[in-house]
Amino acid sequence: MKNFKDLEKELSGLQNLKDVQDKVEILSVIFTVKELRSIIKECGLEIKGAWKMTKNELLVNIINELPEEEVTTEEVEEVEVKEVEVEEKPEVEEVKTTESKSKTRKGNKKIIEVYKDGELVNTLDSLTETFKWAKENKIANAGLVRNSLKTGQETVAGSKYKEGGYLFKYALK
């Protein structure tokens, strides 16, 4: 993909042409619209509506926006090298004191009651705790617990969970 340096080289070769349209015709064969847009970004040119323009419109605007005095690529490379050297020098870092805020979980914690044969077996603080408790005690998986909470029906014994008859309900506050 061609960049700003390639455009500079081509423009320096076309300095004898005074008419902008002649330069545009020659450069439109060399550069694609995508390359021209990347050149605009690379140079920091502020061309309004660049994404809607055709290749020829982009070239005209780029040529008009570039400064009259040509900056050689050697000068550009020297400036880049100086910027890199400045970035490499570490500055004294200020010690920033940041307070570590503990995450407050203000989720809607619903208390869930577990019934077996109409008697209260257990009371759990949250849905995830209920899932864990049911799995540890080999009563049901998360899907069966969720289904019992939604429909109000007792869990059914199956191939994996041999014991059924547990009812999960949200506790009234």
C-alpha cells in the first residue's frame, strides 16, 4: 500500500506541471481511493467529506491542502527520529494513589426457599447459591431449578437426578 512518501515522490516528479488537473490525471492512475484516504489520515489533513469524494476530488483536495514548500522525506524522517528519541526518555513518573474500590454488587438478591413434601428444607440467599446447592446435593440442575421457580411445579426424578419432588419458591419479604 502506498503512503505519503510515495505521493511526495510522484508530486516532486510532476513539479514542472503547473495545472492541477494534469497532476490529478497522472496520480489517479497510480493511487487508489483507499490509499488516498490513508494518506489523508497519515498527514493529518482535514478534508471534509473525504469519505464521499471520488478519487479525482480527493487528489485535488490533497494537492491543494499540501503546503507550497515541499518537505523532503529526509526531513520527515529526521523529525520522526527526534520524536522517537523524546518518547524513549523516561520521565519521572508521579506516584498516583488510587483507592481500590471494592465492587459493590447491588443486584436484586432474592431469597429462595426449598420445599420437600410441603415442608421447608432450606433457605438460600441467591439464585446462584440455589443452583450450587441443588447440584451438590444431586437434586436438580439449573434448568430444573429455574423451571420450578417459574412454573411452581415440583422437580421430577430423571436419569441423572434420581430424587424428585423438590419445590423451589421465591420467599416473600
